[in-house]
Amino acid sequence: MVAATQSYDYQRDIAPILEHKCMACHGCYDAPCQLKLTSAEGLERGASLLPVYDGKRLKDMPPTRLGVDAGSTAEWRGKGFFSVLHDSGGGELSGLEASVLYRMIELGRNNPLLPNSRLPAELTVGIKRSDSCAAVSEFDDYAAEHPHGGMPYGATGLTDDEFARLSQWIAEGAVLNPVAYLPGETERAVIERWERFFNQSGNREQLVARYLFEHLFAAHVYFPDVPGSPFYELVRSTTAPGEPVNPLRTVRPNDDPEQAFYYRLQPLRQVIVEKNHIVYALDDARMQRYDTLFFAPEWQVNELPGYRYVDRANPFVTFAAIPARARYQFLLDNAEYFVRNFIRGPVCRGQIATDVIRDQFWVVFEDPEQEAYVNDADYRARVSPLLGLPGQKSDLLSLGSEWLEYKAQRNDYLALRGEHYAGRKPQGATLDELWDGDNWNHDALLTIVRHHDSASVVRGLLGRVPRTVWVMDYPLLERTYYELVANFNVFGSVSHQGQTRLYFDLIRNGAEQNLLRYMPPAARKALYAQWYQGGAKIKHRVTYVDPDLATPVAMDYQGVKGNAAVMERFSALLMERTAQVSGAPDRLNRCLSGNCLRAGVSAAQQQLESLLQPLAMADGASLPVIPLLPEVTFLRVTDGTQRWVYTLLHNRAHASVAFLYREESRLLPDEDTLTLVEGTLGSYPNFSFDVSLEQLPDFVASLSAISEQEGLHALADRWGVRRTHPRFWDIMADFQRSNAERNPVEAGLLDLNRYQDL
């Protein structure tokens, strides 16, 4: 029952509590019980017994996207969601006893955890735990079975004031009072201009708009020219510009709309969570760039493509009318955005999805002036039919047949590509075939860092010289995006997920084979053997094509021998080629001799970095603690007046990453390394330490002396920020503030579902 007078306003008094202590776990598709708390609508929708991420389901599940797949609370109830605010058991209970939310926070309050202690044995954390999604009618049984299962789960609880406010608000009816967003005049004008651009009537304009939409549908769009405006998303709506947006409920952006639609910009009225916050700017310069890329060249399209199976499976055929050079340059303009989409998107939620990539590697791109596909029409016509992608058919019987068909096409393409490139440049690859960002675009060089079951992307060449580098041309970059983003269905069956994962393996292999062109022929066999050790040799024979070991290279490798030395030489040549966009050398991780102090930082920061740098110079053999560390560890160092934030990234070495399961059997812990990063890197921290500058030498010495897991527990006793730390939430919020200070547009809430019990 709703009280006549409300003591607390949801937006002002309640939402900040949820943002501070709840959204860190309840923020996206993988929110426990699908309880998404980043908006009032998500809280009103409630919870569900069905998980979105399920690697065992045999059929696609109906999608449950908030704001899309149901238009009312009643419709969500019909889809199996139950209230966490009020009694969902037919009015049998009343007041606070009728609220799952209240019962959860009360359970957490009645069973507090010891400050900065390790969790009780019965509490499991991590993304593999099984959620107990108890409705209010089942809550007594849940509480008896899980006395420490209250909220916040496995972490320091609410303060007295937070508990009192939430309790009172729930008792008075839990009024949500969502507020409609009304853009200002300048913002409306920008939206209207972009909606006119996307909804032009000509065939060329319609095809370009479709191409742009399929690449921007997952973006959090912002308007740099309108300070203070929220982020937007580009959707297909049944309603025309000027009317309320009504998004189509298609699962993929290239599914058949089956009706007339309009491209619309819709504000994101939710708290921003970093893991799915991938930003893209729309401004005057962007519109001018689109005009230059897509409409300045002469080209025609007589008949627009449809949305058949073949249209969705092969974007190279679907968008063949648009100049290939324009499409490739569009991707290169914002390469970090596109790579971030397929590295940080829903497809990379779990370890089985990410184990296809290595733990730290660089990505570079072929120069659009020389890239074969965009510059040779005959070659383009020969290979385009081979560039289709699996995953559209999601029944279990299609898993084998789809995989075999598309694997064969990919291998035929790779053979044709190798033949074409070898014939085009018989003297071998030259360094100028790699894109230098036109001497201004820093997206030309990217680093990908895998964190076991998630991954991150940053501009620049971060960390040590890796064992492998991805060289991406237009077909590889476009296929990766379509396979892992546009055509990926997070609600898909095990067949769909399997096809996606297996083809991603081919993508990685293709990118690495592209790199071998730039290696001396005598070194290629050894490099490839290092990437594919053990059982991967067998997989190579049955899955991949043989790399070219004969065509020469027109680059200077004179006197260079050994895998590490060859990669060092390639990286030196690469940095020389891209000097205008590669930035300052990574002295934190690539400074083996001489002065490693970074310029432009204070003496105090130079002092602390000199203490941390030896960690980044070691490996698992010389520093046994490295293989024991979590994937992503945040470190806060303070001296009473200021604080510095760093991330320690644990890079696991592998004999190969060619298989779906039993990754632990392919680990090479003695070859593990650490990458040291200023600031936070990783949307899913696994642990953190809070150390004073005065005690930092002690901390580093203690860390360096650890050789077994118990030593890490002892370290956490002294400096660790465990989930039960009295200031856990405040310290996590400070890490987020640190990120916002450095990256105000890209920052968002961290996800703590993977935060370990160290």
C-alpha cells in the first residue's frame, strides 16, 4: 500500500544507494536473476529465474532486453519476471514482509561478515556461481539455507542510514516516480539533423544508413557539441522522427524488420556501466566525414538488398555497392571503437569465449592505400563469396554442418589471399603496407589484454613486446565485427555460441598468419610453432591452412635470430613507421636498461614507479607470485594529500589458445608476466590493494617474496581490500573516480561480479 506522504524520493534518496552498493553486480545482461538496477524501469521489472548466459540451452531463448522486449510491467510478468518490491505471491503478505528487496537487505544486516575477513566457505563468488532467485513466498526457505546470502552479496553491508532509508521507502510503497527526459533546444536540433541524415530516401542513402546502423547499434552515442547531454542509442523504430520512439523487437540489427521503420536516436536513461559503455561521437565533423567517404565517390545501387539468410551472413555481398575503400576507412577512423565492440561486448562474457585470444597482444591494420581487397576489383570479386559467416542457423544439428561449410570457405579464401599477396609483391611485404594512422589517428595501434573471462582494449602499444601481433585487413576486421557483434545473439543456443567461438578461432589464426608475411621466412616456422604447441599441431593439420614459409620479406632483419629477437625487431620497425601516433615509449613495461623514469610526473610518482617497475620486468620463473595473482588487480597508493592508481595485469602464457576446453592444461606459468598500467584498466577488477606511499617498499618486498597462495592471503590481511573491508565500497568508488578523472567520457561503474575472495 502506498503511503500518502513519501519520506524519500527515489531519484534523490534511493537511487544513489543502489548505485553505490548494488549496481556493481546488477548492471547488465549478467545481473544475478536478471535484476537490472541501473534504472527505475529495471527495478520495477524485477527478477527472473532464467539466466541470459547459458552455455547449455539447445534453443534460442526469447530476448529480455529492458526497454525493448516488453512495454509494461504486466508484459514482463507474462514473461516470467516477478516483483522484488511488492508481494508477487497473490497478496498473501503485506508491508515489508512482502518485499524481496527488503528481505534481502534485512538478511544481510542480520548476518554481517567479519571486517576484511575471507568469506565463509558456503559463499561462492564469480560468474560461474548458481543464482538463487527466490520469490518472496520462498524467502524463508532461502534465508534458512543461505544465512549469508543477503544483500549486498558477499560484501560489506549497508550503513544504518542506508538501511533505514531503503526500509522506509519500501514500507511506504516503493514509489519509483521515473522522470521523462526532455532535451533542450540545441540538443533537439542536433537529434533532428542526424535523424534526417539517417532517414534520407535515395537508394544510396538508404544503403549507407543501413550499413552505419549495423555498425553503430551497440554504441553509446554522444554529442560533443552539446555539453551535458546524455548518451543516446541508435535504434530502428516503428515511429517517425518527432514521435515517441518505439524500437523494433528484432534480436539482431540486420534481422528482417518486416515493416516500415525509421532510424531514431533514443536517450539512455540509466546509470552508465563501464563494461558495456562503448562510446561514439556524432558531430558536424562526423557528418562531413560520412559525406566525404560515402557520397563523394561515384557509385550506384539499383536494388536494395533484403534481409535473407545470405544477406545477413555475408556483409561483403550485401554492401558490395558501397565502395570498399569507404567501408574500410570508416572502420579505421574509429578502429578502437570497433575492436572494443568485439572484445568487450556480450560475446566475451566468459572464459570459453575469450580463451581463443592470447593474454596480451597488439593489433595493427593494413594501409588502405595498399590493402588488396579495397584496391583490386578482380580480387574482391573472387574472394567476396568466401567471406560469409556462420551462426545464423542455431539448431543443434547445424553446428557441425555450418562449421564445416564456413571453415572450408575461410580456408579457400586464405589460400587465395596468400597466393594473391605473394604474386603481387614477389619481393615480399614492406613496412609501408601497415597503416600509420595517416600520422594523426592513434587508433592505428591497439593493445588487447585478456583477463581470463573478459578483455580490454586500449590505444597504443602497451606492455612488453608480445609473442604475436594481429595484422588486420578489411575482410578480417569486418568479419570479426559481424561475427562477434552484429550477428551475435546473446540469447542464442549452444549451437550459435559454438559456431561463433569456433570461427573466432579462425579469425585469430588468420590475423597471425597475416603477421608472418612481415617476418623473415627462416623465422616463420619457429614463430608459428611457438603459437601452436602440443595438440595444436594436430588441430593445425585438420583446421587451418599452412602458412607461407617461402615468400621473402622486404624488411631489414639482418643478423636477427630467435623468436623474441625477431618480434623485438618488428616492433622497433613498427614504432619507427608509426612514430607520429605511437606516443611515448611504455617505460613502465619496456625499459630493460638506462633511465626508466617517466618525464612529466612528480618526484613522488617517479619514486613509487621505480618500486613497481621490477614487477613488470620479471616473469613467473623469476617471480613465483606472478602466476598466483588475479587477472586484474587495482592498486591505490596514498601519501595523505594525494593518491595514485595503478593496475597490475596478469598475463598468462599458453602453449596454444586453439581449443575450447581444458585451458589449464595448456598454461605455462613460468612464462607468465605482469603489465603495469597507470590508472584502472579492466571493467571487472578481481582484487585491489590500498597502500600508503611510506609502506610501498614493504608491500612490494612482501609481494615479491610470495611463492604460494597462503602468502597472498597474508598480504591481503595487511593491505588487501577484501569484499568485507569496512571501506570496500568507498575505495571501489574512488577507483571509479580515478577513471572518470582520466577518461570522463568513457568512465562508468565497475562490475564486481568477478571480485575474488583473496
